[in-house]
Amino acid sequence: MRNKLVAGNWKMNMTSPEAAATVEAFVSTVELHPEVDVAICPPFTAIPKVHALLAKTRVAIGAQDCFWKEEGAFTGQISPKMLQAEGVTMCIVGHSETRGKFGKLEIPESTLGFFAETDETINLKMRALLFHSITPILCVGETLAERKAGATDRVVSVQLDGALSGFVPDELENLVVAYEPVWAIGTGEVCESGEANRVCAMIRGWLNGRLGEAMASTCRVLYGGSVKPGNARELFHQPSIDGGLVGGASLHPVEFAAVVAAAGR
Ligand code: PGA
């Protein structure tokens, strides 16, 4: 039996005072659903504050990205070792906004190269996170053009191949995978629940084939992309969907609490 997990991805939002006010506003309602695991992924700068506020709760702290080296001359980067020291237990890897495949191209092409995570760097980050006992939330998903070309399953499988290359099942005991179709992120255009369930089942099938049944049956596969209080219950109660990675709705305490409640019984 897999517990549902709802993880809030705050992206580049929330100063530490704003983060503190948001946490204080949702934490008691989230605690009403002990059957749902909850994590918050604040920006790096707010992690210490949010960690202190959540210390006596069961809400986990996640990060949104990391660099794979332990330390050194890597200006601007944050390592899993640093995250572990701040109480971080989960970390998003391979989000479409860091893979350099933005769904929304109002961001100029020239910006893409600054993020440009690849399957190879995602794999390195996965290894570094696991070394520090931080659970990766591995994001995979296709762009609109890839979906229209009928390439969804192939694109997602190639992303899984790259990210999980070289790992054995025991190393990936706590892995979380998030299916996040790029065209559904921040657009308000949610993936239809049956189709989201089909792709999540395909991901579990891939895990089963490559890493074995024990790993595949315990790994949580989340859906992400325009999850809101109004669509969360339908999505989260599909047989192959174990919860959600939530962006916009996680910034609003009332909406986030409602999304967490939707994952409950
Ligand atoms: P959204 O973002 O809920 O705002 O669509 C989801 C995500 O990027 O993880």
C-alpha cells in the first residue's frame, strides 16, 4: 500500500517572511490528514525558516534543484550535502523548467541554455542526492509538440532511461517519479485524468521491467500540471496516481490545504 504524497513546488516565489506566513496558514489543516504525506519545496533562501516552522510537524522539506558536486568552485550552486544539513529530505530533479524545455516560451530562447539540465546531469544529481539520503522527485513529461506527434510514451521512457541509468533497485527504494506533461504546467490545462493515469501506469510498467516488481510496486508516481482543488480528487484517486506535484495552488494556503484533503480518503 502506497501512501499518497502531495508536494508543493513554490518555484521562485516567497521571501522568508512570506513563506512563514503561508506555512502558518496551512499547516494545521494539513495535519488533519495524517494518511497523506506532504512536502513543501521552498526556494533555497526560505528553507531554513520553513524547516524551523515545520520541525514539529510531519510535513517534509524539499528543495527544487541541486548541483551534484559536494563542494568547490561552483559559484551559485547548492549541493545535496548543504541541503541535508538544512533538514531537506526530498529534492525535485529534472523539472521541465530546469531541463530547459519551458512549456511557456514567453521566456526567451536565449535563457534556456542557463538551465539546460540534461539526462546526464539529472543522473548525476540523482546519485548525489541518494548518497545524502535525500529522496529525488524525478520529473518526466512531454511537450505539446511531442504529444501531438504521438511520442509521449517514448519521450517519457527515454527520460527514465537517462535519469535511472546505472542504478540498482535497492538504491532507489524511496524514489518518487512525477509525470508532468510540460503543456499542463502553469497553463490551467490539466491532463485528462484517464490519460494521466495511463501514463503513470506506463511509468510503473517501465520501472517494473527495468528495476523489478518490488521496486515498481512501492515507488510513488505523482501527477503534476495545473492541479487545483477542483480537479485534484479525480486525479489523485486514479489507480496508478499516488498524489501530486503542485505548483500554483501550493502558494495559496486554502487551495493547498484543499488539494491535500483531496488526496485523503
Ligand atoms: P502548476 O505547476 O501546478 O503551477 O501547473 C506544477 C509544477 O510545475 O510542478
